[in-house]
Amino acid sequence: MTTTRITEAGGGAAGSLSPSRAGDFMTCPLLYRFRVIDRLPERPSPAAARGTLVHAVLERLYDLPAGERTVAAALGLLGPEWERLLSEEPELSGLFAEGGDGEADRERWLEQAKGQVERYFTLEDPRRLEPAERELYVETVLESGLRLRGFIDRVDVAPTGEVRIVDYKTGSAPRAEFEARALFQMKFYALVLWRLRGRVPRLLQLMYLGNGEVLRYAPDEADLRATERKVEALWAAIRRATETGEWRPRASRLCDWCDHRERCPEFGGTPPPLPAVPLPRESPADRESAARERADP
């Protein structure tokens, strides 16, 4: 899959943070440790794989001429895109068991993906849109030396130059009290684009394909400065945990979906010893936990 990149060079970066890793730490510092420090393997998730598939279909849809961007065309992309994902990530073939029950599970999973693709067309008409960027990799370095990076699903630019950041979610829209957390990822992207281009994005738009809701937010410079302070504070907390070795677990409803319950103190487990030698850093182009961002449990 072709990925566009916009980066801004910066020397002596103090560290690197993406929305997914920031979200991991806010959810549970111990989860951040398991994923970033220990690099423990995690089982492929049907929900995450479905999110990746639906995103791939919506990206490829805009490769077609505007008049051909129909529901039928989008549904026709599901099969080829799933085969491509299987070839790139063979471990996904183990998501469903062989035989009758496994095949039935796969069919239900595919029907859910179809439903999410169809629901997208109830939210906007892709025949009337020409995104400026899709799957845009952005990276910038703050004055502190902290490097921010991530992938943006879609960037739309109006003839007047106003920018809209669009993100697809295959889960359902959060309750009102959790909207701020949902918007953090979008403000993170807006901060990076503002630092790169010098213009505050006009609109942030989250499209929830699980229940057909759209969350829109118009940020201003004060919002993005506050987001920068929050990101810097998060990184300071991550550095303290790294220096002290104290990665505290934080129990929540998300624990029900965590692959690391058996080694978590909250459930009677014991974390493995910290690696004596730091593991190699992930590539800046690594999509990290993007699939988990796309599918809300």
C-alpha cells in the first residue's frame, strides 16, 4: 500500500511518540511497557483485522474515478484487499478455525465488514470528494526534541485552503463523557500538521462506521497548544517510568480485551523482568497500534 509522507527534520530528538503509544500509556502504563519496552507478541484480533480491511477498502475506493465510487465497487474491493492483507500478514489466516464453525465465524465477520463499508456511504458521498491525502504519514519535532509521528486516514483541503482531518473508526461513537479522549488522537494529528504547515486545521472529523455517527470538532490555536502541553507531560511521565522501572497497571473495562492479563498484577500475574538491553526501536513508519485505534472493543 502506497503511503504519503510529510516530515520535518529535527536533530537530537529526546524521544518519539505516536497517538497509539500515547493512548496506550494513558490507558495503562504497564500496557505501554509490555508493547514498547518488552515488545511482547499479541494475538491478531478479528476486530482489529476488520478495521484494517475496511480502512484499506476506503483508501482504495478513492483510486477509482469519482463516478465509479459506488457501494458495489467498494464491496467488490473487500475480497481482493483481504487477500492482499493475508499475503502481507500470514498470521491473520489463523483468525478463524478450519471447518464449519470457523467458516461461520468468518462469514459473520465479513458481513460486519460489509455493513461498515455500506454505512460509510450513508455518511458522505465519495463521488463528490477528492481527498488531498490518504494514509498520510506525518512527523515533526517539537522544541523540546520530542518527535511526534503518526498516520492520518484522510486530509481534505478546500479551494480556500482550509484543512479537514478525517479518521474512520469501525467501532461505535463514545458516550459524551468519553468524547475528549476520542478527540485526543485527532488533536494530536492537528498539532503535527499545524507545526508542519503553519495553519490550524479547520475541522477534525471522526466517522464511526459501527453506528453511523460523526463527531466533528473545530480546533483553535489554544486547543493545539494545550495538546502540546499534554503530550509533553505524557512524555515526561513515560521518561519517569523508564528511569524508575515503575510501570503501574491501571484497571479498566479494556482489561477484558487485553492479551497480557496473565502477567498483570491486577489479575494475580507477575510481569517479566525488564530487558537488560533495550530492544531496537520501531521504524518511524511502523503503524504500531493503528489497527487497535481503528476498532473499539
